Amino acid sequence: MTLYGKVTIINIFVISQLVYKLSVLPSPSEEMLMQINKLLFECVWNAKPDKVKRSSMKLLKEKGGVSALNIVLKDQALKIIWVQRIMRAENTWNIKIQNKLPVNLNLFLEYEF
């Protein structure tokens, strides 16, 4: 199977399951996410050393990559989207939460992910 084929299959069948779980459950540790990322790349290269830099593989196809996913960044993006949904809800409790946080979350609300 080609490199593009392996990455496509991983993105469709493995990453989609991870994204679902990451979007509804608390985040695992960053070490665990890095281990998952390592296992995904081992699957691509059949447990042999990488032949292409991972940073290059994560680039979009238009930029010479194969669109391999960075699971750590995906988890962070999912959490930002989760915060946006909570803060945009028309509930009085979200105003109380905003007032208790040490950070102004309006920055997250300005962007559409």
C-alpha cells in the first residue's frame, strides 16, 4: 500500500474513532497522546524508522505533505471548540463561569473553527 493510502486509512478509520472519544471525554495526558501519535506513525512505516520527517508528513498535500494528523493539536482544537459551544450557550451559568476564569475567553469566541 502506498504512503498516501496508509495515511488515508488511518485518518478515516483510526483518527475518526479517536476524535469522537476526544470530543466527549476528558483529555488523556500529553504523554499518552504522544504515544498514540508514535503508534500511528509506526503503523505507517511498519515499525521501521521513518523515511520522511513527521513534520513534512503533517503538511497539507498541496504543500508536499500527506495530511498526517497531529493528534495532540487535534485534541487541543476539539477542546477550544467545546469551550466555544459552552460560552455561546444562552445560559446564566456560563456568565458565572466566565467571571470566575482568570482568562478572558472572548478571544476563543471571535474565531470560527
